[in-house]
Amino acid sequence: MPGALVTGGAPVSDTVYLSPPDIGPLEESYLLAALRSGWVAPVGPDLDAFEQDVAARVGTDGAVAVNSGTAALHLSLLGVGVGPGDVVIVPTLTFVATANAARYIGARPVFVDCDPRTGNVDVALVDEVLRRLRSRGERVGAVVPVDMFGSCADYRALLPVCADADVPVVEDAAEALGAGHGGRPAGSFGRVGVLSFNGNKIMTTSGGGMLVSDDTALLARARHLATQAREPARHYEHRETGYNYRLSNLLAALGRAQLLRLDAMIARRRHLRDHYAKVFAPVPGVRLLGAEDTESNCWLTVITVEPQRCGWGVEDLAAHLAERDIETRPVWKPMHLQPMHVGAETLLTGAAERLFANGLTLPSGSALTEAQIARVSVAIEEFLSLRTGACTV
């Protein structure tokens, strides 16, 4: 939290942050117990228990905890057999880590546009690009859908498309732990799912991530690579290049406490989303992205604005809130617009670019107090009252 003062270990600031960590006495007690146990090194009983607990929550046969969601993506792509020169199909509307993981391996990301209603990958475009690539004889190593802002992609449509093409799915559920689709938990849809426990996520281990899967061989391979690919010998023996990716036992203890509170934290975020829906309901041209999804974990609430109807744009609201020390953030800048991906192959409709231009994430954290929520509401209502005359039905 930039600019925050620290008193007694707790950040103190006037800023209303977008999605600050929600940490309390339970987390403190778990972390202290782990410290007192002596298991400070990377492995330990809390790490084992955390993997088991998350796998049970997601409904998979196992899990491997690592130090970031990016590391989990990297190991997942390796696990499904992606290699140098392969194509990996990635939504253009995502955080850069989704594409970076493919490039770590020497694979080539091909970017596909999103469904404008949800921000999730457009399944029809995935089908089209798979056909295009196969007609050229290119090997597609994986499709990596991203569960955007806490709402699952349309797996009922996507999984058959990928199965017909014989291409594995690596589900990037970094934003969606606790969400579901058709009653099935986020993270359980692909051959392997990826979670993130970064500080701004629905639950946190400070930094961290996890692979979840029914494929126990894939998980064993990931665990081996994540521990520097050390062979089972008394001395340090290595036959291949590995990575220093394992999550520490201390951070796993923090995660175990967070997982116990996950449902309550999701409920709090849903309360915030419902509140924003009421605030913006009377405003023509404003809607909540993915608001119809009752299985979302409501990680971040995103509004989209039609400036021609409202007479104002998201940058105007963002500036108004920033003046009052309230943090907002644009929707992810599409990957095909990033300088590092200039010239990348794409299949686009313009939906992601429109969301980037007209979408705004609002303070959504479960740690926000009622006073902070009221402060944000007053600031938004003040802005809307100044702009009411510009709106058209």
C-alpha cells in the first residue's frame, strides 16, 4: 500500500484501496503457530495441509502450492506438454502473466477477443482460431481461458470445442477461487487449474499460487520442477533445470486461515457489488460487467460506461474519486495493445478494446469498512449529481 503508515503492524492510511488484504486475528494466530512450530523452511505441515484444503475446496484430487500464480501457469503449461514453437491460445483481455508463461517456454501466444457482456474469452473465436491454426499445420499446445474478475468462462461451450481439437485446457482461475460455473468450482475445469494468492486477490498468502488437478502425475512433475528438480538422493543431484517455485510453510499457514474465511469474504464482496448495482441502476448507459453471474466470487466490481449516453467517461469518474483519495483502476489493457506483443497473431472483434476504454474497477475488497463504503458512495453520488443533466435515455 504505497504511502501507508504502519502502526503496530497494521497499515493506516486515508486512502480507500481497490482490494486490500483482509487479514485479522485468525491469520495472526495461524502464522504465530507456524513460527513457533519451527517449520520456517519452505516445506512443512502447513504447506501439506494447505494443498489438501484447497484441493478439497476446488474438488480436485490434488494441488501444488507455489510462490506465485505466474509460477503455477508456467508449470501448468509445461505439465500439459507445451514446448518451444507451440501456439498457446490466450484471451487478449487478461493480466500479462497469462501470456508471459507461454513465452517462458518459447511458445507463441495467439490472442483472442472477449465476450463484451462478461469480459471472458469469446468461445466462438476460440473455435475459429483453432480451425485456422490446424489448417496451417501448427501445433496448439494449450488453450488458457481466464476467469475474469471472479466469473468463470463459459466452460460448457468451451470444453467441447477444445476436446474436439484435442487441445488441453489450462484454466487460469487466478481471480476466481470460490466462484463456480454450473455448480462446479472454478479451477476444476481444465486438465489443470491455476490459482493466485497475491495480496489483492479474494484471499491471500501475501504472494503465492497453486496448481489444482486430478492429474496426479502432472502435479508430481510440477512439485519436482518447483523444488529445483532435485533428485531423491542424500546429496544434491540434478538431471534437469528446475525452479525455486515452492510456497513457504509460513505463507501456507496464512492461507489456511484465509481459506476458513473465504465464504464470508466472498459474501462481503457480493454485498459491495449489490450496493454498486443500486447506486448505478438509475444511470443510463452504465452497467456492471458480468452482473448476471450469480456464481461469481465478485473479486472486483467493474462498471462499463457508454459515454455517448452519459455525457461522461470512466476517466472522469476515476479522476473525481482520485481527488478524494479513492483508488480505481482501468480494466486490463489488452495484450495485443501491449508493446511487447506488437505483431502478435490475433482474432479480434474490438470488444476488449472497448472494455479497456470504457471499463473501470471500483473498490471491492472485503476489508473495506462501512465508513469507507459510505465514503465511496457519497463521492460517486456527488459525481453523478453533477453529471445528471448530461445523461440521455
